[in-house]
Amino acid sequence: MDVALDVVEGQPGSSNVRLVNAEYKVNKSLLLPPERRSADIRLVARHTDVYEPCDDSYALVDALLADRANLCELHPSICLEVGCGSGYVITSLALMLSDLKDTRFIATDISKSAVETTRLTLEAHNVNADVLVADLVSGIDTHLAGAVDLLVFNPPYVPTPDDEVGIGGIASAWAGGHKGRIVIDCMLEIVDSILSPKGWFYLVTVAANCPGEICQIMRRKGFASRIAIQRSTEEESLHVLKFWRDASNEASDSSNPVSPSGRTSFMQRSLPHHLSRLVSFKPT
């Protein structure tokens, strides 16, 4: 199997960095073993206009891996990643759930370059997904209505001037407008319509996005939540939030959030404390 990848020569920041086209040959010795549960960075395609896997991507995949047993028990019929970028996350998800039968993987991105890059990454890992050009889920929302069992989203979350949102190129992958929330808030309006009754939603945020406020918005929509992973880097404090429908509407009482499995973890029991700190966070 031959996969055309863009290879960057030279060192980042140097004047001799250039993009060249190369044939990346994937032979049997490079095919991932069946037990591998996340994408191999060596096999992730690159493009100058596409966001490469970074700390936020790794945190999201780690959150999914930590929940893999529960995801297998959930046995999602449709898994959807919005904003697939390089394809690292959707490929990792397809690998970790490869034992499941009749599970369909779908990925969207507003960037045509990202869609093509994701397709190459999937092909290099010998897994399949439907990859579509779409602004969030525009054009496929009616087909997905109430059908998505697993939704993952690593949004453009960096606070920027509003007019930088959606300007195209690599900036579209990170420019989030006021509080980094313009695209996030658009997604929050869509979740209820596409998520199935048993569906789960994983969202990457940073402290500047006010994750506690996001959880409160979703709680008013009937969703319970918990922090799946909290991770600090040199540049930001990352939170991967997990949401699910609370049929009994107990999500309005955050004093005792309960997981879909019925178990209340230490992280879940302490969620109000975490949220109160996140809501009061004011970026400098």
C-alpha cells in the first residue's frame, strides 16, 4: 500500500524548511499490531494548513483510552469527530474500538486539506471512516439527528479577536474568538439534536474557555458532566469534558453527579469544587 504524504524537510523555525511530496510506503512490517489502540505518530499525514497532533490531541485520545472499557460496553453505532484535522483522533478511536462490529466512524472538517490529510492517516493505519468537508455538521445534521452515540470535538479554543475565526488556513484550527468560545458555543447548540439517548460527548477546553460555565450550559440542556482528564502544559491548562444525557434531570443537582455506568468516582464527587474554581477563573 502506497500513501502519498507531505514531508517537511529541515528544522522548525529554520529558513530551509520546505515542503516536498514523497511516497510513503507502508509495508507489512509497518502495519500496526491488532493490540495497538492509538494512531502511530509516524504514520500521521502532514500538511502546512492542517493542525498537527499536539498536547490537546493527546489529552483527548488519552481520555478516550481511559474510558475504552466503558466505550466498548456502550457499543456505539455511530462515532463522529468534528474538526478531524490530521486524523489522529478519529484514527485512534477506530483502532481502540476495532473489536466492535457494525460501528461506523465519521469525521468532518471545514478544511478540504484536513479532510484529505485525515483520509491518508486512516489509510496508513488500515482503518476506515467516512470523512466529509462540513462546517461542524452542516449538511449532514438531518441524517445524524438523534443517531450519534459518541461525539468528540477538539475545537478552535484559543481566545482571539472575533474576526479571526474561520479565516481559513491553519488559523481556523485554533482561533476561537472571545474567550475562545465562538465555535464551542455553536457546537453546544447542536449536540442535543444529534446525540442519541445513550450518547456521550467529549470536548477539549482550556481554562480561558470557562469549562465550568460550559458544564452549566449543558446542564440546563439536560446533560450531566465530568472532567475526564485535566492536564497542565507550559502554555495552557487543558480539560477534556465528558457529557451524557441525564434522563432523570439529576444533572441540575451537581452535588452528586453519577456516571453512565452508575458509579460515582472521586473526580465526579469533587466536580462542584472543580467547577467553582473554573467558573471563577479569569485569564490575565
